Amino acid sequence: MGMDDYVLQMRNIRKTFGSLVANDDVNLNVKRGSVHAIIGENGAGKSTLMNILTDIHKADSGDIILNGEKVVFKNSLDAARKGIGMIYQEFMLYPELSVFDNIILGFEEKKLGVLIDKAASRKKIEKICKDYSFNIPLKSLVKDLPVAMLQQVEIVKVLYRGADIIIMDEPTSVLTPQGIEGLFRAMRNLVASGKSIIFITHKLKEVLEIADAITVMRNGKVVAETTASDVDEQSLASMMVGRDVILQANKKDVEFGESVLSVKNLTVKDKDGITRVKGVDFEVRRGEIVGIAGVAGSGQQWIVEALFGLRKPEMGSAIYFEGSDITTATPRARRCMGIGYIPQDRLGAGANAKSSIWESAIMGYHIAHGFKGKVLLNFKQIEAFTNSIVKNFAVKRQKNTDKVRSLSGGNIQKLVVGREFLQDNKLLIIEDPTRGIDIGAIEFIWQKIVDLAASGVSVLLISHELNEVMQLSDTIKVVYSGELYDGGSHGELNEEELGLIMLGGKADEK
């Protein structure tokens, strides 16, 4: 086929952030009038590639070829004008404005180049809705509409702005099964009329159902270019996760004690009333590491928020800690009982960028243990505790009074992890303990987690790194679409088998 059949080519795109190579000479070839899926685990480089295409990031090197011609965007608005539309997971809509005003915002049709011509804008929008069978209430306020409708508003918005190529980033993560069917109908209508869609997803069933071509990314590289008719769930999962396991954790044989955390029929809804956790049951015994694997957005964040008291579960859910019912206990009460929590979002939830290192070192600790001076915090104790974290966790810093933001990401991580590890907790809930840190620090933190469990602490590990869950966990659970599946005990299932459950491949055979 001729080069001109490609509506878009990205050639040898390279992008680094410090020492991290996010895109390593990536090539992407999108045919006109097709759905082109890009799949890969979290951190494989998909988002970076799309951010380069929409000019949120500049590539270090490589070219973008649009309709056969090389283009250089001035900014992301320029990318939009040249026909690239992006629909983000978090919709970019103003809740207080009408659907109509949201669509035309910044792209109003003008009369004589000055006055906004609402009638012309409305006509154009109505034609788009008719052409692609969208049925959306233009006069309604955005805040009054359900999420599936808002997604359609976003699609109409990018079409109104002249998009030829529509990027959809995890578009089904917010939809019900009916909403997904509606979205797929819309996608088929769009490509039938010559539009091209780049579809980023984790869900294998969806890829096989809707995609014409598939690009698989892993660790910043393209590892496969294929078509839906040439692959099945198993082979896709293998391409996506199949890699050499470099890092090994030294697991010790531990005899588990009695149940420390017991979760029964946990059901959690998000702020929009969508059920994100669908009646899950599990337990963590003394000295046991239970790992929950799953790609982002499968429900793990809502499980954790309910466990730590940050979100109220639905009626009928029960959470027991050491035999007592803590379903409605506050986060503060849970800390005092000996439950520690290392959030995924280190800076937002785990440490305060503007505070000093010692202040972040004692966040939460003073609640559970108290640095009891008469009035003031006892600085000797604080200094000693902070120094013990710095020493035990090799935190690179000048002095304890420096601001947290002066530390590198890996060092903030070690500070937050160290703080929770040194607190005599009975149960530690850890999200992505090694996210964004270098290999040396990963093995170091893994070793600390294994030692912690060996000393009798119970650990619930929630990680998007499948390898991490496999290396550390005594018992593995997999969360997919709000339900919990059994992933066996340590070493029982291999990476491909677990990867398949993570992507919904085995979800039918619960």
C-alpha cells in the first residue's frame, strides 16, 4: 500500500525524562478510516507518545507525518487545528455551562470575524450529531448529564473542532456495559465515514472486538504491530507482559498467624454513584504479604480508600481488624490501632512538598505515637526518628530542615516508605511502593517489605507492577473491573497466566 494511505505516521520518536527513556525510537502507522489500538501496561509509554502527538510534550527526536507531510506543531492548539483531537479520561468540560457552550468554547463560528454566530455553530453541531448518530441535549447543563452522555459530548466537541484523528484514552473505564456498546457503535460510525481513531486501552476483549490494527508497547518500545485477526487474548497478554524478570526478591518461608484483616462483601461506589468495588472478600494473616495486582482503574484505589477510612463503603460491607469491626472507623482511629498506609500519590497524599523533611517524617506518626513534650513536639525525638529513616532507608538529603521538594522522587519515596515501616504497625497497606524509582532502590525496598513481614507485620500490597506482586506476595489476588479473582499463592501462576486475568481474559471462569 502507498504511504499516502496512512493518515498518521510517527517515526523514531524518542523522549526521555531524566534517565528514564519513556519512548525509545517508537514507530506508529495509522491507516485512514481505522481503529488503531495501542496497548501496554502502565508506564509502557503510551501516554507519553500521545502527549507528543498532541504537543503537550516535545519529542527529543523523531518526526510526525500527517497526511504524508512532515508537521511541527507550534503548540497543542495547533495540533488540534491540524485535525488531532484527544478525549481524555478526565473530561475537560465545564459543569455549569450548557452542552452547546462547552462544544463551541474557543472555537465559535464568527460573523464577519467578530460576532459569535450561534446559529451557524448550532447548525454545524446538529449536522455532526445527525451524521454520526449522536443524540445529545444541547441545552442541558453538563452537570446534569450521565457520564456516557458526557463522553459523547467530548467526541462531538473534537469533531466540531475539525478532528480527523481522534485519540481515546481508556474511554471505557468510566462506562457501563451498555455505555461501552454505545461508544463502540459511535466508533464504527466514525471510521466508516473516514475518521481515524487511536484507541488506548488495557482490555483485551475490547481490542479484539473493535480494533483493526494493534500496536503493543512495553518499556517504552514497540514490541509488536499486528491485527486483531492475527492474535487472541493469550498471545496479546504475552506480548504485553512477557519480559525477563530481572529483579528477584529473597522470599523467606513464614508461618502465618491468625487473620489480622478480614474483608467481607466490600462494595464501594465512586462520587458519580458508579459501583467500583463489587462485593469483594479477602483476608490478610499475621506475617503474610497479600498482593493485589491489576491495571489502573480496575478498583484497587477504591478498595484501599475504604480500608483506610477515606471512603464510606456501601451497606452490607464489613471490615474487621484483629476481630473488631472497623468498617466506619476514621483514618485517625485506624492509625492508632496500628494500621499504616503508604499512598500511591506520594506528594499529594504522602508528603507535603512545602514542608520540611522532618515534618513529613512525622506525618501521621505523631497521631499514633505522639512526640510528647509538654507543649511542643520533642525535637530530640523527632530528630532521632528522622535520622533513623534517613539512615535505614538511605535517603539522600543535605539536612532535615530542607524542604521535601528539594528531594528527588526516589528519595521522597524512601522517606514516606521509611516513615511507615519504622512505626510498629500491625498492618501496612502499601500502594506501588517502587513506582518511579531506580532499580537499586527497588531491591532495597523489596527487602525491607520481606523483612517486615518476617517480623510479624501483615502487608497488603497493591501494585500496578505485576512482577512486584509476583515477587513479594505470599498470596496473590487480581482485581479486574471491580471484582477480585484468585491469583494463587507465591509462584503458582506465571506472568502470562496472571496477565490474562488482569486483562479480563479469564474473568468468565471465576
